[in-house]
Amino acid sequence: MSEIIAPMAAKVFEVKVKPGDKIEEGEEVLVLEAMKMEMPMVAEEAGTVKEVRCAVGDAVEAQAVLIVLE
């Protein structure tokens, strides 16, 4: 199991996956916005999305788990 974690406090700008989606290593799964800059978040390994713990517009803290993969 793997997790995609917020590198800093940010706002969720776009979520590109949902539970059950199969993703590849390097695939963009969501976009965060901080200081008026967009930060694409990519999967570090292939897998299936088990859980999405954020939604568009959410403010997330640094080190928050955003997506869980299995």
C-alpha cells in the first residue's frame, strides 16, 4: 500500500482519480495550489486507488494523506 502525501499546506485544485481507478507510475492524480502556483502530484508507483481523502477546494496541511493506493 502506498500513499500520496501533500508536500506543503495547499488547496486542492483538481482531483483526477476516483476509488477503483487503476493508475500507472508517474501518472498525475491531483493538482494542488499554493502561493498561486499549481503543483501536479504524481503516483510514485502503479496501483489501484483505494481511497481519495480530499476534494476540490479542500485546504490540506503539509504531510496530509491525500490518496491511498493498493
